[in-house]
Amino acid sequence: MSRSSSGLLDFLDKAGRAGLIQRQGSGVLGPDPNLREDVRQRIEDLNRPERVSATVEALKDRGLLVQASPETLARLLERSGCVEEAAGALGVRRSQALIRLHLGRFSYLGDRRMEAVGLFDTGRAAVEELGDEDIRARAAELIGLYYFTRGLHPEAIGHLARATQAFETWSVNPSAPLHLGYCAAFLGQFHRAVGSLDFSWRRAKRNANQALAASYRAALCTALLLIKKTAEGLAYLHAALEEAQRSRNALARYSASGGLAYHHFVSNRSREARDLLARLIAEGAAAGIRRQFASPYVLAMPFEFHRLGLDPIPGFGFQDQVARVLGEPSVHLRGVALRLRTQESLRVGEELVAGTSPAMSRTLELADRAARSDGTVLTQGETGVGKERLAHRLHERSRRSRKLFVTVDPTTIPENLMESELFGYEKGAFTGADSRVEWSSPTRARSSSTRSARSRLLRKRSSSGSSRRRRLSGSAGEAARQASSG
């Protein structure tokens, strides 16, 4: 054994005993996740681009660069600043595709979303061109993250499910269950979201990976709050905070604290939510944690603070967040931003829908005629084209303008509870129905007989209206049809 090899082994042995590094797989060593922050910062300072570039060149000269994993290569190439040259020198299309995808993830985590989408898209196209099952399996998590970044959750969930299955089998892709849980929650698949995150949390606990367990548990808390399980969510939040503290996982603590602020928010304690969120954002900025924007509540909370007249959080005001989201690639969040901006327009009395093109003028004229009738109106179109604005305009110009405008999100209501949620229910109708509920809202029936009658009426209207539909066209929507109920 050479003196250099002996010295390296001695160094690795001492670093392991000092708690600086640990084994992360067969033949792979990495920094201990509980590394002291000052030590971690010192290592970051040493890894300057010119130093990493020299390391890449040395590995390339010795023919060792091709032996590194694509994720390791991507990290080295990103830090060295010689992505094109070094990646081209590899001469391997599979590695190049995976490198692009990993670079996309680094850009995503670095809060450079538009850049991330470009890198993801290039890598995804290369993977699809290669087309074999091995490359698809290895790229599943990152392609899922690409669609997740764009807010295309129906497209993302299949890739993330495949990556999560690989994680459960091979102990890879630890972030896939997190994104799968959020994706399922945003699609209204709440049982799947909770089940997947709970399983991943328990598995990480069983494997004694406290840092990963804390991250999964923090995400599980948010999923429970999204489905209005506030009591269970609060219990998990406190446990997640304790778990994050024990594992010294700053990111999990940050996520769980954000969940606690959201708990205050959904419990109608907006001032407490605002104060906690302000402290959390300041602490996160001091610790170098970048805020991740994926959940709609990152817009809903500052909007409510703004509506209530609370002091805006520095760097987290409603208008600032709307401007930010509208400049990013997530169609999901852009749709939320436009909806909230519509509500703000209603609050201050601005014109709901505006436009000067002939197509828009015809659309608004037809909508105004429909508003004066008792017909049922269906508007269709992609996220952000103005469907909700048009619905508000119809209501404001109808004979029912003095009555409530009720918004119902069907994705949050389980199919088997849809009738009960809309029309009320009798005592004992299902587990937890301890008393009779008679809804007085215009959209809900006041008794069981009214409920049945209204259900029949809705079915009758649906069948009779389908034969008399008129199309609305214009920039307010891809298509909008009016179905008269007679």
C-alpha cells in the first residue's frame, strides 16, 4: 500500500470516529447529517469552484469520472462551472440525461425554478428518447419533480409513485415520498397522501434515520391539516418539532413550524399565524434556508393577513408573493394567485373581467345575457384564464346578486360524502353523524325530503340541459358552454 493510500485511510478512520463522516451505502462515504453547522460551513467555504474544477480535471485525467454516480457528477459539474465541457467529455448519453435532471433538482432547491424547468425538460427528453426501462426507473423521481415544479400534478404522480416504490425497495430517492404526498394531497387523494407519508415516516424510524423521519413527519402534519384533521395534525406537529430538535434537522424544524403557523391560520388565529410565520421566515433567512413554494397556503396566508389589515411580513407580502408566483412555472400556484387576486378585486370593487378584443366583447355580452336568465352556466378553460372572474360577473349581474355566492371545491369532498356535504344528513347516516344536520345555505337542502327532491331536480336538469348548450368563446376561457335548465 502506498503512503498516500495509507494516509487517506488513516484520515477516513479518524474522521469517522470524530463523527464527521459516515457510510452512506456500499463503498460510499459522506458527511454526517448531524455535522456541526460551523464545520459544514467551513467545508462549503473550502469547496470553491476553482478547487472543485481541479478535482474534476484530475478525475477525468485518471479515467475515474465515468465511475461516479450521475448525482455526484451533477453536483461536481455544477460547482465547477464546466458543465458542458465535462459532460461532453463523458460521451455517454445516459449519464448526460441524468446529469441534466440532477442539475435541474439543484436549481429547484436553489430557488431558480425557470432554470430548473429548462434543465429538467432537456434531461426528460433525453430519457424518453433512450426509452428503456432502466433509465426510466432511475429518472422517475426527477421527472416527477419536473412535473411537480410546473404544477402538473396528474402527470407528476405516476412518476413519483414509481420512484417511491423504488425507495421502499432499494432505499434510494428519499425525497420521492415527500413530493408524492404533497402531490396526492393537491389532487384531493388525501388518504393516499396520509398513507404514503405515514408509511415512509415509520420506515425511516425503523431504519433509525431520524433526520429523514422528521422530514416525513413534518410533511404528514401538513397533509392532515389540508384535510381538516386539525386535532391530529396538531399532535403530529408537536411530535415532529420534538423529532426535528432531537435529530438537529433544521429543515424539518422549519417545515413543522410552518405547519404550526398554518394550524393557527385554519383555526382562525390569523394574528398568531402571522407572528409565528414572521419569526420563522427571519430565522430561516439567517440559517440560509430557502423558502419552497409548492403549497397554496403560502399565498392564502399572506392574502388573509392583507385582508385583515395586519402588518405585512417583510419579504412575504401578498402582492410580492403574487408577483413572484406569476413569474414562475407552476400553473397550479399561478391559478391560486389569479383566484386570490380576483377576490382582492371584488373586495376593492374593481371590474371583474375586462377586455377590448372582439372575442372578449362577444363573450362578455353573451355572459351578461345568461346572467339575466335562470339558466345553468358552465365555463371551461385552463387554469388562470378567468373562469372564476366570469362566474363572479355572472352572479353580480344576476337577480341573485344580493344572495350568497358559494364556492364548492369537489376535490376536497370524498365521493361517498358528496351528497351529505351538499345537502345535509340524518343522524346515524354514517360513522360520526351524531345528529341531524339541516343546511340553510342556498346550495344545500333543509331536510331529507328536500335533499331527495333536489337530487332528483339536479339529475333532471342535467339530462334536459345537455341538449340545449351554447358555446361561449373568447380569452376568458378555452371554451365555455351555457346549459339552460328551462
